[in-house]
Amino acid sequence: MRLAPLDSPQVISAMSKYLLGQQLTEQNGWKPDHPAYGAWGMGGDRRTPPDPGHVDISMTRHVLQALAAAGVRSGDPAFRKARVYIERCHNFSTGDSSMLDGGFYFSTVVPDANKAGERERGFQSYGTATADGILSLIALGNKSSDSRVVAARRWLEANHRRDGAAGFKQEIHECWTRGLRFYYAAVASEALRGLGAAGQLGPLAEALAQEQREDGSWSNPENLVKEDDPLIATPFAVRALASCLAERR
């Protein structure tokens, strides 16, 4: 039996159906007032209340981008419900609040996974989550002029760094600056390119090129998220460089 190509309509439809069935919404017993509502977790068996499992903005962002690429429209109920989760992770207010800086945090239901720590009410913004948040908003159909996108872009540009993940200002959390180095490079470069913010991509590409090893790979001296494995660090570095070089063309 011949398998259908991965980009065939029937395969894309089947994958989209699976992803839509995994969303933490009413179909699986979740109500809008639950902190995980609208998000996606690790996959596998469908999650039903009371335990959502591990849910975060990174996995949710990847699903949203996949569904958008598959042709799901911004007004689809799944996207409207996903927006609830994405906006819950956003330190944003239309009012004047010094506590809400426009960045994103990682998870509403796994407190310890928010790697920049807590603030007075909620969690601190940091770079990988903010870049994931920007890409989520874009996948949901937000324009670059939308107030949430503008606020998140402002945070990312103000805090971006070429040599590690942004936003870890307290000494207790500084290990994540290096620990998330290559994932941050990949997601931040994609977000900045998507917003047309090219100014900071050249220095990032140069820094990554300097870190390439003699065999062509990349590896992180920190193993916090397994980026010490070249099979993990190298794809992230290549993705980042691809985003940077695409902006130059």
C-alpha cells in the first residue's frame, strides 16, 4: 500500500483533525474559566478535567502555526478559544499599569515552568515566551499594528540580546539566559523577521556563526533543556540563521 505524501490534502486534514481534537475546550470538558482553557498540551490521550497536564505557550504556538498553515481561518472557533489562553499569558493591559510590560510568560498552570519567576500578580515576562506569544498572535490573525503585538514587539526589541535568551534579570534565574540560548535564537529571529524588525538579526547571526563548532554543529554548555545535545541545538541554530539570512535577501 502506498502512503499518501505528507503534504497531501487528506494527510493535512487528518493531522488538523487530530490537533483540533486535542484542544482543552468544551469538547474535552474544559470551561472558559479554567486557566488552561483554549491551549494544547503534550498530546497523547485527550486531557479531561481536572488535570490538564503540562500546558504552555510554546506548544500552543506550534499548534496554532500548524493549523494556520493548514488553512484554518482566524475566525474559527478553535482560534477564538485559543486566544483566551494566549491573552492570559500576556502581561498586557490597555490601561496604565507598570506591572504589565507587554511581554509574555510561559504557562498558566505550571508555575515552576515560568523561568523568570513571579511578580506581584502573575509571572515575569521573558524572551522565549514573548517571541512565542508574538508568533501565536500572528497565527491567530493579529496585525502588526495590533496593540498587543506592538506591546510585545516593544518588549522583545528592548530586551533582546545576541548571546542568550532575554529577560532573566535576577541572579537566581540567570542560568536560563544561556540555557535557552538556541531555542531563543530560533524563535526570536522568527518573530522579529515576521514583524519586519530586521535591525537586530545581523548581530544575532554573527554571534551564532562564532559559536559553530569545527564539525559544523552547535552545542550548549548548559544542559537545562538538553541543548548540550547537538541534535537539539543545531536545528535551532540553523532555523535562526535561516530567519536572519531571509531578512537580508
